[in-house]
Amino acid sequence: METPILEFVAAYAAREQTRLHMPGHKGRRVLGPEALDITEIGGADHLYPAEGIIRRSEENAARLFGSGRTLYSAEGSSLCIRAMLLLVSRLAARKGRRPRVIAARNVHKSFLSAAALLDIDVVWIMPEEEGLIRCPVRRETLARRIGESEADAVWLTSPDYLGCLADVGELAALCRDHGLPLLVDNAHGAYLRFLPEDRHPLTLGADLCCDSAHKTLPVLTGGAYLHVGRNAPPLFAEEAEEALASFASTSPSYLILQSLDAANAMLAGSLPGQLAETAARVGEMKERLRAKGIPLVGQEPLKLTLAPKRIGYTGVEVGELLAEQGMICEFADPDFVVMMLAPAIGVEAMARLERSLTALPVGQPIEERPPRIGAAERVMTMREALFAPSCTAAPEEAEGKVLVSAEVSCPPAVPIALPGERLTRAHLDAFAYYGISSCRIARE
């Protein structure tokens, strides 16, 4: 597969011309990649709108993912999430009303800030279990919310941070039956398209989907995709590029764009086979860990998540033990430790990880349970809270106050409280459990 961005930049760098344009390093080596770090000069195209080499590269990505349109982001899925919500807002505007989205509560922080800025009314599906990382969505729960709400779209996060996968196909069919577009934050699942069993949300019926390419594919940090489904409302494909431009930098990183371009060639070549081999190896390792009594969570093929309290450890403790052996985990909190695996890790490193985990002495179970947070009193909308005069307070000073900045234990996760909600003792206990030492509250 051609790599038009890579080829253009390599040819430009080889000419060693005097660069009378940005960036200020002028292509001279400081860190190493400066010669390939360019700006939107003649022939290099523009990211929004893309009409030349970037557009050709995006079309290659669209063919690989089977989308109606795929657009690049050099600012991660956060930019794509904002654009997706803007598109829903425009869809609602055509109906002459304020946008309303039904969303599982375990959303990324960028969802909350964008919903506040766009004044979106969010109908939350609350978690039905303890903890703030998971929020499974059952078909009957979503059906009930759709029946109760005149919504414009449904929002899911799948996979979640622990590697749990929603039944996107079943939920997409439900949304289609009610004429609602389904939007999926698939930041952790770009690779799902390229396994022997394609479980990518687009394939399963999502209308809009964002992937953080850099999380699970060999792409530089910040590289992401916004995918528009083939059967999505026409407005999504027509206005997706402009929606991204509404929030994006006008100076996109060409290093990131080159890595997205290079990923196309790898995905059209040997990378799917490598992903399949690694997923099979991870699956076998999971079976052996379970056989030894190591408690695991989630179904995502390339994510290894432990719930180690049952064998006497917190997630933080396991993460620290692995760090002492030179293995740095993605995330750890009192209940879980998350490891993201990929072909680049290699067979020996995976074997070393397995040896380290199976060598953990089994201790007494830790009985402390994560908090369960119910619905809170809403005092103002998220948009009103965003612009409200505020101050920073310690949690012990915040009971009864109105939160103005979302507090979550990690993104994406269930916010302990949302902007505009009144803080209760249960919220403050959850702050303590997750180590949150300050929050922003509305001034009285």
C-alpha cells in the first residue's frame, strides 16, 4: 500500500533546502526526527480540509477499516470525541432542539468538557455494580432509557479501561430500530478490526467511532482516527472534517501523520498476522493464570487486567512489584492493575511477565470494596458549572457544595461526580478511596 505522506516528507527532507517556514528548529537535529518534522507547506496538504496526500492516506485507512469515511487526528481520540458530539449537536439543531445523548456513565473527560461546551443534555446509564471503571450496558436498560428520553444519539465506551467489551452488535441493532445513531468511543480497540474475529464497532454497526491508533497500533502518541459508518446519517460524513477543525490545532504534527500513514502499510501487510499471533499467545497466558488462581477481568484480547484483592494485593501493589522488575503497567488503582500487550513486546517479555505474576505468593483476600455512587442532586447544567465562579477545596471542605470540574479515577471511567452536582458524604468517601485530594467547587 502506498504511503503518500511518508514519501513526500522523506523527499522534502532529502533535498536539504533552507526552511523559511515553521518549525523553528529548521530541520536541524536536536532530538533526531527534526528533518521529518514539517508544517503545511506547498504539496504537504492540509489536515482540515485534506485534499492531497493526507486525503489519499485517509482513503487508504478507510478501505482498511471498512468505513464510509476515515479522518485523521493528530490530537488523539479526545479531538474525535469533541467532533462526534458536535455532529450530534448539529443533527439535533436540524430538528430545532437542544441535543440530548444517552450515554453510559464511564465516559472520557473530553466527553464531559465537550458536552458542557455544547450544552448537551446527557441521559446517563449508571453502573449497576461497585467501582468506577466499569459500566456494562444491558439491552433492556438501553431500551428503557430510549423509551423514556427523546434522544438524538447513544454513546458507548467499548472497550472500557479494564478491557470489557460491550455487545455493540446487539445495541447497534436496538439503536437502528429506534432511528438513533450509535457513537462508540473505541479508543482502546483500533486493533480489533484486524483480528481473525473482527469485533470493531464499525463492523458491528456503529455510526461514528473514534480509535486511538497510538494506544494499540505502532503509531506515535496522538495519532487517532474518526470513522464514519457507511450507513450513518449523511450529515456525519459531510461535516465530520469541519467538526474536527472546530476544535483542532491549525499546526498538526506531521510526525504523527507520517506514523498513521506508515500504519496503513503495516496493516495491509504483516501486522494483522502479528496481532493474531500475539492475541492467541495472550489468550493462552490468561488460561494458565486463571488455572493458578490469578483473578482476571475483561474480554479484550490484548489487555491483561488483574483484580488481585482476591489473592491479597491491591492493584497498586502489583503495579509496584512489576515496576521493581522493570515492567511498567498502564494503570493501577486499589482494585485493578491493567497491562496493554502488543506484538512489539515480544515473546520473552511476555514470558517474564507471566513468571512474575505466577510467582506472587497468595495472601489473605482483601475485603475492602470499591464505592458505589448513585445519582446525585443536579443543581446546574454542566455548561453552567463550567463557567461558574469557582475555587479549589479539600474534600473535607466540599460536602454540600456544587462541583464544577469532573472528578474521575482515570479516563475513561465513571465520574465520582459531574459538574453541576452537589457533593455528598458518599462522593467524599470515594475521593478518599481513589486518592483525590482536591476538587473545584462553585463559589457561594
